[in-house]
Amino acid sequence: MKKDELIDRVAAGHLPRRDFVRLLSAAGLALTTLPATARQARAASTDNAVSFTWSGYDVPQFFQAYIDKHGKQPEMALISTPEDALSKIRGGFKVDVAHPYSSNVARWNEAEVLQPIDTSRLSHWGDVYDVLKTLPDSVDKDGRQLFLPVDWGRVSIGYRTDMVKLEKSSWSLLWDKSLEGRVSMIGDPAMAAPIAGLYLALKDPFNPDEGQYEAIVNALREQRDLSRFFWDSGANIEQALMSGEVVAAPIWNGSYAIVRGRVRLSR
């Protein structure tokens, strides 16, 4: 994502500022990813389902029930960034199930690429926490489920302990002017804005008032000038941290495990 694009989206109010805070406030900086069913039917040339997902989620272990029933794994198409995924679907790329972030729900719905999910056919639907069933924009005006959670995790700051010496970890590391060009911010406004709120020590960084919202935008503008890039995928920031191109960034818990297995990383 271009760095100015994130600032513009936050400033324009594209950050979901409503009930998504119920989940985030309870679970820290949580990221919930959701499958979405595309309105277009799958390509007529195949009788196999097409899953549009992220690298790492395309392994057979995630689809064993499907394999047992159909004798093969679904066809896999990999997402590079959320924006690219939506652009491809709007352009006619035909998939059965897609895997955007929870913060992408509203934009995908506005783009009219979704159709309701019949939850009566989901054997584990009763095991899903109610708060995850009612994420913002996941249910349409008629009460039909457009999205459902398949996984979630936390976002924390990760940094190279062999390149950065700290007495205490802090989100302010991303605003450290001595690290200009060596830090990276997450490109999702729904994650970047609360991080800026934490940096500003707001009482409730997930639900800022109008004055605080302006302060968040200004803090992100300040951080933008220090960032090497704004990242959109786990693989993107993992490679940058492992190579040393970036020494500190907000990362997911899965990325932390991957990078720590190869370099000296802490969070």
C-alpha cells in the first residue's frame, strides 16, 4: 500500500469506528480474518471449489473434510494484498470462497461481490462465539450472514534484538527518528489507527472522539515519514525483518513465530 493511501483512508473515516471495538478491546489488537463468498459462480471449466486465500492457509490440513468428501483439495489462488484481491474479483476473477480481513468487510459488501452464507450447513456454527458472529458489517440488513470467522490473532510490535537495543518495548519505537527508513507500519487502517492511539496513550485508542481522531491522523502522518513502506501481507513484512531491511514493525503472532525461527526477534 502507498503510504499516503493509508493516511487518506483513515482521515476520510474509512476506519470502522463502530462495534468492532467490542472484539478488539477484549482481545487486544486482534485481527480476525473472514471468508467471503463471491457473487460470481466459479469457472465453468472446473467442478472443484476455488479458494482465494493467503499463503500458509492453502495446506491440505485445513481442508481435510473437503478432501475426504471430494477426493481432492480445493483449487487454491493466493491473495497478495486485500486491495488486489478485491480488484481481481471485481474484474471477473471467479472464486467460491475468499479470505479477506474483518476490516475489509464493508468495502467488499459495498462492491457487491458477496452473497449470504447458509449457516445451517455449517456443523460447527454453534461453537463460534457470538461476538464473532456479529462483527461489524458481517450481517446484512435482512439478518443474513455475509462473513464468518475462521481464525483470529493479535498484532504486536516485533523488532530485531540484534539490531535494536531497548530497555523496554514500546509502540513509540515506530516513531523513533533514529530508525527512519528502517521501520514499517501495517497498511490496514483498522490496525494502524489504534496503534497510533496507543502511541498517543489515549484512554480508549479503539474508539477515539473527534479531537483524538485528528491527533491519530497527525501521528500517522509523522510515522509515515519514518516508514520504509506500509505492509499488506505477512510474507511481505516477514521477509523485510529477516533480511534486516526493516528492524521493527507491527506483526501478527504467526509472523513472529516464523521470523523468530530464523533471526533474533522479540516483541
